[in-house]
Amino acid sequence: MSFSFNFKTALKAIGKTQSQLAHELDVSENTLSNWLNKGVMPSWDNLEKSAKLLNISVQTLLFGVSDLAETYVEVPEFNIRFSAGHGAMLFEESSATATASYREDWFLKERLNPKRCVRARVQGSSMQGILWDGDIVLINRDETSVIDGKIYALRIGEELYIKRLQKIPGGTLKLQSENPDYDDVTVPVNEDVEIIGRVRDKTGRGGL
């Protein structure tokens, strides 16, 4: 279920009009309409205020699920290696081999759906300085639109990479490495290039 659907359902349940809620939130009706009808995400402060006025949790407002008794969620870990070198490693196994626990409130603050996140291992040294060989990264599969300078997991043909990306006019991507021993690479965006998701957290020696 979408954020907009969850918002509309909760608003209907408390019997308030959009005008009343906008007044209580101290936002314009046009702003509230964007949240309700266009899926525009409010700020974290407005998310918390909205949830309070709607008598639901932020978790339910964002993801449409009931409040969880536990404060941790499990994220699957796959036996897949993403090269931070020259892309030599491919999928080793397509099924999850383990899970890792994360604080639920971290996902809420980052506005991430934990059900759309996976963990995988980094191999190679091209991202050394941020990501080291053997680090495990958390990949948000909902973030496939490139934001310049952010780190993404991607597939090029049958090879997997984790690189900092930059969009280049004319439909190409620049794959940037942190290690100065590695040159940047430019690739055309076509059916052989798939943005798997954005790297949002890691476990290991480096830091994002």
C-alpha cells in the first residue's frame, strides 16, 4: 500500500476534512493535497505530527502495517558479492543465507521500507576509503533513480558493481571509485545496465 493510500484511509477513519487537518498541521491545503494525492513526502516533523493527529504510528502511516511489538526488524542477507574492483564476481547464490537485525526507528527516520532492503558483500578495493573488501552493505532497492555523488549497487551485463554514480548528459553514467588507483568509467545507459539500489548503510571497517 502507498503512503498516499495510508494517509487517506487514516484521515477517513477519524472523520476530519482535509481543510481541518491542514489547519491543525499548520500547512496549506495545497501542501496536504500533494501528500494525499501525489505521494509527495512531508518532512519528518510533519510525518510525526500527521501520525499523532491521525491516531496511528509513523510506521503505519508510511508502510500500512500495524505497530510492531519489537523494536528491531530483520533484513535478509544474500550470498552475493558486488565488486568494488573490476567487476569480476557474479552472483554466487540467489537465496538469502542469513538475516541481520536493524532498529526499526532507523528505517522510519530514513524513510526506508525494510522489506525493500537487502544486504550483500563487497569485494575488491576500488571503494577503499569508504568501503573495504569484505564489508557488508545495506541496499535499498526502492532507490533506483540516480542522485549524483551517491553510492549504488548496479549490474552491467552479468557483472555487479558498487560505485559512486554521476549522470552525464546524453544518457551515460560515470562510475567513480574512491581509490585513486582506479580510473573512473563511463557507460551508456541501456538494457544492459540496471540500478539495483542505493547503498544506505554498511557493516565493516569503512564508513559512508
